Amino acid sequence: MLPVLSILLATLLASTLLTFLSGRWARYVALAGSVVFLVEVLLLLASFTQWAGFGAGGVPQYNDPETYPWISISWLTVNYAVGIDGISLVLVLLTAFLLVATVVYSWREEKEPALWFGLVLLTCLGCYGVFVALDILLFFLFWEAVLIPMFFLIGYWGGPRRRYAALKFFVYTHVASIVMLVSLLAVAFYSGAASFDFTSLYGPARALGATTQVFLFLGLFFGFGVKFPIVPFHTWLPDAHVEAPTGGSVLLAGLLLKLGAYGLIRWAVELLPTGLGHLAPLLYAVAIASIVWGSVVALAQRDLKRLVAYSSINHMGIVLLAIAVGSSLGVTAAVLLMFAHGIVSALLFMVSGSVHHTFGTRDINAIGGITPRTPALSTLVMVGSLASLGLPALISFPAEFGALLAAWDRISYWVLLPLLILVVTAAFYMWLMQRMLFGPPKGIPANVHEPPSFELAAMSILAALIVLYGVVPSLLVQVIVNSPIQGWP
Amino acid sequence: MDPLAYAPEFVVLAAALLVFLADVLGVRRLEAFGGIATGASAVAFALVLADLGTPVLSGLSTLPAGVLDAPLGPGITSFTSLGLVFQAIFLLAAFFVSLASLSRPSAEAGSAVFFGLLLLATLGMLLVALSADLIFLLLAIELASISTYLMVGYSRKEARHLEAAMKFYIIGALSTALSFFGASLLFGAYGGTSFYGLGPAATPIGYPTLALVGYALLIAGLGFKVTAVPFHAWAVDVYDGAPTDVSAFLAGGTKKMGIFAFFLVFLAPLLILGHTPALGPRGFASALQLTLGIAAVLTMTVGNLLALLQKEMKRLLAYSSISQAGYMLIGVAVASGPAVAGATFQVLAHVFMKTGAFLVVAAVASLGVGPLIEDWRGLGPRRPYLSLSFALMLLSLAGVPLTIGFVSKFVLFSSAVQAKGPFVWLAVAGLLNSALSVFYYARILKTIYLDPPAPTDAPAAVPAPAAGIGWGRGAAILLITVGIVALGIYPGPVLSGIQAAASQFVFVGG
């Protein structure tokens, strides 16, 4: 059988290296590499008809599995082990879409283009690896591999306070990674598993006692939660987003935030169900706090980018709520919302970047009535905003609906709280559109024109995906359910 | 015993004598002395690897059959796989430093002294790794130590080198006194000083307090050698004041013999005597283990906290070296086969990372860049290869994946978690410290890559890229960088070898 997943990894690795070396041709190499990767992922998606199912002892199996020994000493067995199920495949698809969109959007990057495109590819390589890795060490390795390129993307291409933001991002997420790693090691050693392989951990880890599971789950929740980000560990996010260049923000919001949620599903919820059961109230509380805090603070923002950043905290709170439910419906909705938020926040960060280039400011109050002058850009602002507020027939709606429906099963009337917050979210996006797009013209430079065609192209791709998957969400849902959550209530 | 078994030691000794002889005969070229030292350490390295049973080199092995990892007897030397692994590590450090030192100014005064003493210190370290007797061990440490005191002050010109040498000597003498006093108490308690008599063949004693005091004094005496807190203060002044190549050897090489000495002296009371019923349920092992654990945590924490405050590159590296010693002491405190393997791999990693880092500092200083961290501003774009090497070394020290430093910390901290119980806290302390250390490593990376060079001193601070660092130094840095990445990506065979050696180590297996 073809080592499909390694071929995809090799594609990204080769494109990254070639891009670093190709000087002023970097953007062409990067585009070629990312398009090849997207085509490969689409082929993988087309060939993914049936998930491998549960093996002996109820241990989930994975499609296209590969296992090679890596470190093997008497008490420590580490493998290069990869495999996919529906959940990881959808997120790999998201990675491929955002990679192409980011490369196209930053087509005219002037500052060290070879370095820029190479680091963008490297970030996506790390994310891809996280989604397919089935071994603790390999998972952690890719997890950390995302940090370093992102540190440079923010710290070298970012805004005025970029160095502070890059350092804060690095330190917050690195400390969290360490807690995550020690918790995963403890899962392996306390359960007495034969190796660090997910499939060999599965049985022993689920058999751990309740107290052990609770402690381990807490460690993992903190480790993954900072990446989410959950309140109160979210403060790195607005800083990182505001200072990051547009492409960096797109990857940060679109992919990096998904790593935490994916890790929580795969390595905490699947391995430690008893721990989740005992800690669910805490997770609900944190999730609702993030939802409320994210959207209330977003309401007070004047900077378009900061607003989108805070609304990310809100959306990821809904993802956490759905994961905490721990049901088949909840996790399906969570993964769908992760995909949706990945595309929508990417689009919104791109439009804020383009607004900034076009009008010289991102201050919502400083510009108004831009529609007659830049109709294409304001259409895209509208698509992004409407998708983000959860308009039916756009991608976020089925996901948020599913998440709240799943939550209703567990927390009943408390669901009203996030539901009311959705109204607030809708309000601030409507208000935003009213002020920026339709009000009386103000703050518009005389020689203003539409953003360059490559920026519009990148944003249009994302807008098309928002509509496509909004109208036919079953395209994604039927893939997501092809995973171990089939066996869940 | 067949004298050929000591072939690596003889090679190094002969090379040292050859260097001094050539100096007496009027040879004045640094390249000649450096060539001898580099060649001798490479040959001895190959011989040690052959003795360890490396497939390609096995024809070179001079070790008689059945000698390696034989049960400990009352002799003064013994051949253990773990000892040979440490020998290989010491020789690697000596090789890197002598290769890099080939790029020192050709007519430099005192170069024969430098290379001769480097070889003699290496000889002392090799003998440490063969020790089977406490007195022999302490004498071998003395041979290495006295050579290094002189190396620090070999140039005899700069006052700060001499000051560092003096400080190093006085502290070293104190440490020796403490160690020998501890050894004499152990002699009183057990009636012998061979590790056989202190371990497997220990006679039940009536004075456990005496032995405990003896071991406490040895923790202090050997603690100076590995820069364990609170016996660490000298290290910063000495590493800072010494010529940078010597600092590379001290941090990457001689400090590591202290770790092996810790294994030799303390694994027996922790693992063997601890199970002697005459000494109570765990003997005094619990007290020793607690002391060593606290020393490990203190060492890494103090080292890291003080490193955060440093403004000079060499002082920062010295403090980071102290914190790394703390990680290695975890292996001594946990005292299990996996932990010994983890600590040994950490020692190997540290040779690459810290020797490499000091060699880069020497290279950058030779380009005319000042000693402060902020003098390195904007070095990244101007010296891309040198900066990339340094960045990889720092990332490795910080424990970032795909570097050897990640693998070593991963194995070491895993071994602490694997031992479960209270040892998990050692892993947590180690990991929190790794996180803390990221602050100052990231700050250096930021200075090198993100900060613009200061406009006023730019021409003086960073000369044109044409200025070279010398091929010897370049080759050493390249080899180290390749090693950091290669062993970070695929540690398999080396790690398996170290694990096998650790699990066969006399005190662990016995």
C-alpha cells in the first residue's frame, strides 16, 4: 500500500525546502507546492469512503496507517506512527485550503519573500503533522514545529509591537506545550502502555482510575486550552493577532487555534472519558466564560482586526462547549465549527488586511460608506461578517446550531446564555457593516481603488467555500462521522 | 591486565608528551601541536568506540574478551560500557576544542602548553571513567583539574585570565580537600575505598552516621566539580574569565567527569547499600536521595533564574551550563537504569550544545564583536551560517524538538516520570525550568535575528562578511551543528547503545 500520508508530508517538506532556496522565484514554488498538496488532499478525500473501524478490544483503527520504529529502548518505545480518520481528514483539508489562500493572498510579499513563503509552508507542515500523528512524541514534535515559524512570522513581518507579541506568543504556548507533554507522558507511564502509540495507549489509558484520569485530563486541558485559547489564558491572542502580518493572522486563527481543539478531542477526550465526565462542569463554565468574554470585549473594539481576534475567542468557546458534551453530535458539531471558523476567520483577517492597505486604517469609526467605491471588497466583508454571525446557508450556521443542540442535552437552559450571546455577536457584526459599508462616506482617500486581484482571488476562494459548505454541510459531516465517534452516544 | 587494554589512554599520554617534547625541541607552530592533539583525540575516540563494539571499528578493539562489564572486583580500575561511553564523550569534547583551537593565531605564545594540558586533562578524565576505587577516582580528577587550572591561565598575559585561574585553583583545592575528607570517613566506616568494598561487598557497619557524613562531604566536593548549587559560584567567574576555547572545554568536557564520578560514588549507596538490611529499611539512601533531588532542583532553578539577568554572553552561557548540570543530577537522584541512561545522553547532548556555543562565542569574538549580548544585534543577516549554528545550539539547549537537546530532555524527564511517585516532581521541575530557560534563549535569538544593528557602532561591531573565522573552528562548529540535528532527528542507535551501557552498569545491574 502506498504510504499516502508520508507522501503528503514529503510534499510539504520538499516545497518548504525548495521555497527557502528559490530566492525571488519563491512565490511560484510555494504556489506550486501548495496546489500540489491541495490536489493530493482532495484525492485522499475522494478515496476516503469508509473509516477503518474498531479493532480488537474496541481500539479504533486508522486509515492509511504507517508505523516505523524510531526510538526503541527497553522502557521507551517511540514510533513514527501516522493515520487518519474523518476528524483529522477534515482538518487536513482546512490546512490545504488555507495554505493555498495564504500563498495567493501574500503574492506580492516584498520583504524576504523566500523566507516568508518558506515559513508559511513550514507552519502548515507542522499543523498537518499534528493532525495525522498517532504517537506522543511525533505529535509533540509537530506541535512544537508550528511555534518557531509562527514566532518569526509575527516577529519579523509584524506591526510596531511585533517583538513583544512574538515573545509573548512563544512563551505562553511553549509553557502550555510542556504541561501537555508531561501529562501525555504520565498517561503513557501510569497506564503502563507498551509504547507511545495512540492505538496501544487507548485501552490502558481508558482503564485508568477516576482520580488519575481527572488529574491527567486537567493537565491536558490546560496544555491544549492555552492554544484554544480559553479565558483566562487568552491574552496572548489579541496581541499576537494585532501585530501579526495578515498571512500570519490567517494561519494563527485558521489553523493554530484548531490544534488545541483537535488535541483535546484526540488525546484527552478519547483517551480519558472518565476524566472528561468528572470535569465536564468545569469545561462548560470555561467555555461559557470564553463565549461571553470574547463577544462582549469584541463589542468594545474599534480596530477591525482586534474585533475579529476577540470574536475568535467567542467561537472557540462554542467549540469547547461542544467538545465538553462529549457526544457524537457534540464532537461532530465541534469539528464542523472548527472548519467553519478556520475559513471564516481567515476571510475576516484577509479583509481587515485589505481594508488596512486600501484605506490606511483599520479603525471602524474612521471609515464609512465604502461600498460605492470598493464594491468587491465590501461584498467580501459582508460575506465574512454574515458567516461569522451564523446566518443560515453559510457555513457557521449548521455548526453552531449542532453545537448548541448537543449542549442542550447536558446543560439544558444554560444554553440560553451562549444563545443570547449569539444575538450580541450578530449585533456587533451588523453594526460594523452599517458603519463601515453603508453609512455616509467618510475617511476615504481620493484615489482609492479595489485591492489587488490576488488578494481578491484569495478572499473569493474562501467566500466560495463558505457558501458551498454552508449550503451542503453534509459534504463535511459525512466525513467527520467516519471516525471513532461512531461508537459514542 | 593486558596493557593494550589501556590503548586509548596511552595514545593520549603519548600525544601529550610529544607536544611537550616538540616544544622543548623548538617547534613554535601552533598547527603542529594542534594537529597532534586533534589527531590523538580522534584516534583514541575510534579506539574507545571499537572497545564498545561499534560494528565498523570492531577490528581495532584492544580489550581482552570478558573484561567489559565484568563483575566488580577489588581492583582499582574496571572497564564498564558506561565508562567507555563517557570516555567517548570526553574525547569528543577534546576533539572539538582542539580542532577549533587550530584557528588560533599561528604564532600564539604558549600554544604547546595549551594543547599539552588539554591532552593531560583528557587523560585524567579517561582515567576517571575507568575508576573502581575512590582514591584512584579522586586522583584522576586531580590530574584533570590541575591541568585545567593551568589552562585557564596559560596565556599569562591578561590579568582576568590569571584571576580566573587563581579563583579556579583555590576553589578546586577546597573541593579536593572536602572530597578526600569524605573519602577518609568512608574508609573509616567501611574499612576500604574500592567501590567493590563500598558497594557489593560492603561490610555491615556500626557507624552509619560516619558514612552519611562522608557521603555528604563527597556531595559537596564533587558538587563543586559539576557546579551544583550552592557550590556553583566559581563557575561563572571562571568560564567568563578564561579564554573562550578553555571555557568550551571546561563546560563541555571536564564538568562531565563530575557526573560520572557521581554515578560511581552514589549509585552504590542508593541502589545497593540501600537494600542492606543491617542499615535499616532503606539505609541512609532516602536521606541521600532527597539531598540529591533538592540539589538537582536548586541547581537548575538558580542557574536559570540568574541566567535571565545576564547581559554578557559568556556569563549567560555559564549560568545556563549550571542549570543543565541540574538536569543531569536528576539522573543521579532518580538512580534507575533509565535515569542513568537519560542523564548520560544529556551529558552527550551538552557536549555538543555547550562546547559548540562557546566555540561560536569565540568565533564571533574573533570577528571583533563585543562581549555583551546586545553587541550581537543584527548578526543573523550578516553571518547567516554562524548565526544559524548558534540558533540551533540555543534551540537545542532550550529543548526544542528535532535537536539533540530535545531528545535528551525527553528521555531524562520520561525516565523520572517512569520512576513514578515523588520523582514525577523532578520531571515537572525540570520541564518548568526548560520553559523558564526559553525566555533567555529566545531573547538572544530575538537580538540576533530581529533587532536592527545599532547604527553608530555598526561598522566596528560587525565587520564585512569577508572576515573568516578559520577553517578549524568552522569545521568544529559545522560538525557540532550536524551532530545536534542528526542526533535530534534519529537518536536511535546512539540512544540504544547508551541505554544498553547504563543497564549493564555494575551498580545498576548488581
